[in-house]
Amino acid sequence: MEILIPLVVALAVMAFTVLRGRTLFVLAIQDDGRVQRRKGKPPPRCVGACQDVVRLNRLRSGEIKGVRRSGRVTLRFSRDIPQSARQAIRNVCTPSPPTRGGGGRAAG
């Protein structure tokens, strides 16, 4: 029984770490409305695009994290960022999925 408790705690910590995901980058919104990279390497145009969204929505604080989950990158936001701004940031920072085919007219 003495070894069971540490084993359960270790499994819970491992599960929490795996489910939480791996943070790839962190962007912070400063008091003056600037977006600053705090950690990692965000997509090339993401910081500038976030800066535009922050300026348009007049945000003064907040944090945006890029987290790898299930083989793809999802964005996590602090509570300071309203839903409308979150969607705008997702639109400019999340790459489009690759397309298959040429997009031309169907034959037949």
C-alpha cells in the first residue's frame, strides 16, 4: 500500500503533462499594446498579425500560447482576450490545412 500512493501520484502527473500538451511558443501582450515573443518560435507572420489584432481590439494585457496536441498546433488564450479577438487571432495565426487536388472542375 505504501508504494501504491506514489505510483498513483506519478501516473496522475504524467497524464496531466501529456494531456496539457507541449507549449511551442508564448506571446505576451504588453501594457502599451505591443506583442512580445516570450518563448519559442511562433509562425513567421503570427507576431505581426497578432499585433494588428491587438491594436484593433485595443487590448492591453493577455497571453497567447501555441500548444501541440494530437499532432497539430492549437492556440490557448488568457482570460484577458475576448472571444472576438481570439477568433481573429486564430484566423491569422493558424495555417490552412493542406489541400488535395487541383481545385479544378470535376471531369465527367
